[in-house]
Amino acid sequence: MSGAHNGNVLECHGLRKTFGDLVAVDDVGFEIAEGETYGLLGPNGAGKTTSISMICGLLERDAGEVFVDGAELTTRSVAPKRSIGYVPQELAIYPDLTARENLTFFARLYGLSGEELKTRVDEVLAVIGLSDRADDTTEEFSGGMKRRLNIGIGLLHKPHLLVLDEPTVGVDPQSRNAILESVEQLSTQGMAVLYTTHYMEEAERLCDRVGIIDHGKIVAEGTRRELVELVGQKDRVRLLASGDLEGAVNATRDLDYVLEVAAREGGLDFIVECAADNLTALLGRLSSAELAITSVDVDEPNLEAVFLHLTGRALRD
């Protein structure tokens, strides 16, 4: 295959890696466009880290191709690797240096110097929310702050592709949220992001598209909505209401996006196509019925349900 760019920052195809008799990665492939966050979602041991190690040129692959910005990348590549910011699971920081000193050290490795180096370090400190702790040694930092600094190191050279390997493992909820907010900000700035996780809620929050990986294979890929539709899951809408419930059932039964509707004590239950798009219209139809609605609850199927359907086991197994 040629290194066709097609607007994609990353293209990888047919990645395979074995360790003895163990097939760790088997025919993995996907693309990531500029400004897109792609999630590789799967349990521990599914092949996520092995896949990204091959993508970043850190691990020799048995088969497959990787292109970054249209240039083929191997373990011996130099130029394509400059486009990648890799943030590993293990912390790659010096505990006896301050946050600023850590960033300055790695910035010099990236070839930055002088005023450009100082400016970039300050910019990264702001992005990761550590400006006020810039001159504290990192051994004083919480686990979450160290994780954020780890991400900052990967951002110093303004990579086109940021690869994050389970960046929130072992951090407290507040730090975890700060990390997720930082990643959300990066994608809006046009950076392509490859995000591996076994946390379903992170994939749902961050990722434009998700590849579900299990036993080294990508078993499904798409947007959250596409994945949910793949297994036939639909949205449930529950209304707490009083009044003419049967009249409301009759008033909404003919709507093409209403698959099922039933009156129950205290309200109505609907199964609908894409509640996010159709809820306003549904409530508009109900406004003509003699009904007093006190609450609306929408239950959208999640990626946990998709993973269970596709693999026969829960994501956390």
C-alpha cells in the first residue's frame, strides 16, 4: 500500500504481533483524522498497549503498516516519529525536579531552546493546569498531578498525533476529570488523539469514534451511536406524568420514531429512535394531550452494553 494521506494523521493496517504462541494483536487497523479523538476501548490484556507500541515505532511488528502524516513509520523511522507525542502508562518524570525543570529538560531533548523553550513550557503548564505548582518538585505531587505532567511532556513539541495509554489509571476523581478536560481541549485545537482506556465512560465522553478491542482483535468500530445501533439497542424515555395517559399513548403511537409506547402507573414509557434528535418533537406532540408532565428521564444504551453483547463478557473482566 502507498502512504496515501487522505486527510488522516494516522493510518494503520493489518497490525499483528505474537509473543511465542500468544497472538497479542491480530489484524488491527484504523485511521485518525486531524482534530479527531479515537478511542481504543478494551479490558486489560486486550492488546491496546501492544498496538500503540507498534504504532509509535517502539515495538517491531510481525505484519502490517503504519503511516503518520502520509509517511511510513517503522522502529527505525526518525522523521515520522517527530509528529507523535507518546504518553505511556508508566510515569516518565524525574521526581527530584520541579514541573518546570522536567518540562525544560524534555523540551531540550525535542530541540527547543531560548525564548521558544520558555514560552512553550509556560503554555504546556497552562494546558495541564500546573502553572501554580510549576516550581514545586514533582515528588510532592499527587498521582493525578504527575499524570498531567506526563501528558504535558508529550505535548511540548506540538505533535500532530498524541497517543495516550490509559492516562487516568490510579488517579483520584478530581485529577481524572482535569485530565479528561485537558484531552477535550486538545482535540478542539486540531490535534489527532489516540486514547486507550478500559473505562467505558471515558470513551463515551472523549471519543469521536471508538474501536472495541478484545483478544487482540478490533471486534467493532464506529461512533457511539453507530456501535449502539450495531447491536440493536434503542433509547428509553420515561415520563412521570398525570392526566389522560391513554390519550397520550394514542397521540404518539403513529410517530415513526416511536417504536413502543405504554402507559403505566404514574406516567409513560417509550422506546424511541435517537432520543437526542426526537425528544423535543415528542414532547411537542404530548403538549396537545391533556397531560401534566413532571419529569423526563432518558436512558441511552452505553458502550458497556455493546461490549457485553459483542464479547459475552463485561468490560471490567
